Amino acid sequence: SQTIHQWPATLVQPVGSPLSLECTVEGTSNPNLYWYRQAAGRGLQLLFYSVGIGQISSEVPQNLSASRPQDRQFILSSKKLLLSDSGFYLCAWRDNSPLHFGNGTRLTVT
Amino acid sequence: AQSVAQPEDQVNVAEGNPLTVKCTYSVSGNPYLFWYVQYPNRGLQFLLKYITGDNLVKGSYGFEAEFNKSQTSFHLKKPSALVSDSALYFCAVRDDTGGFKTIFGAGTRLFVKA
């Protein structure tokens, strides 16, 4: 069966520090991969999606970037974090219809 | 552009009573609609989907949803609420214009009181 791993679960980082969040999917090949951010326990904002290795589409201009170095690996990065980057980051994959989510990373920028 | 709206921030219901969480949608073309549930500090879990076929869709944990094309609605229902149903519920629509993006509503918090 397919599983999705997302780490770390929580992260506290100072303003101006770099960020790297990793997501991997097992049990499927060539999935569509997504990064969402959820602010204040509410709506989800789509940040990036990828339909294949090295193919990244950005939905909103921001301080973040994404990369897909391998088929089932999706990385969210920042060179310098801002306070406004705080939130709950969710990785998801899809091979057919519904999305399947990881358990998320709660990022607090101090 | 595809969009969904959840008009209620919060729904309160007593345990054992029926519940409804509302969702309306706006799409160009055929709608692909979903409901997800989120428990605290967790990712979203898929409940059910409407692609085509019967207007009443049955999903996980006793939930169902009614698709109404004329009213562009896709309301989530359950005949008898449980305290454990208390969570954040999201309606979503799939946008097939590129990357098969899924667009989420703002979410509705459901409180079931014992």
C-alpha cells in the first residue's frame, strides 16, 4: 500500500534561517506531488505542485521554493525565513482521484 | 476558475442528531468534488467524492453527500452525529486545467455535543 512520510513534525526556526522540509511517498510511481500551507487551522493554500521529476509549478509568489530531485521526493525550502512563513505545511500526493496527505509540519518562525 | 464556498465557519449539533455541512461550488465543465476531514495537528483524510453517477454519494464513517447540480451544492450529511465526528471539514474541487490541482474551501468546524 502507499504511504507518505513528512518530516519533521514540528520545527522552530529563527527569522533569517534556512528551511528544508522533506516529503517522500512509497508504493507508487510518478505521483503528482503538492505542498499546501494551512494558516491558523483553517483553509489550505496551494504553494507548489509537481507532475514529474524536476517539474515544479508555483501558485503564489513567496519566500519559498520547491524541488523534486527524485520521483517520490518533494522538498520545500527557503533561504531566509520570515515571520509570515509560520504555519502548518502539508505534503500530498495523487495518482488518480483523491489527495493523500502526510501528517504535516508545524513551523514556527521566531 | 474553480472554487468552493463553505458558508458556515462552525456547525454545532447534539450527539444522535443529523448533521449537515454545507458547500457550494463554481466550476467550468464537469465538477469533481470531494470532502475531507482534519483532526487536530494531522493531515487531511479523504471522506468521499463525486465524479459522476448517483447524486447521493456514500463515504467513510457513515458520511454521505448530496450533489445538486441546479443549486451547485455538495452538502455533507450524516444521519446520526457522534462526538468523535468533531473535527474540521473541507469541501474541495479538482481543477483539471493543469497539474490536477485541488482547490479547498475555508473549512467548517463541526462540534458534536454529548
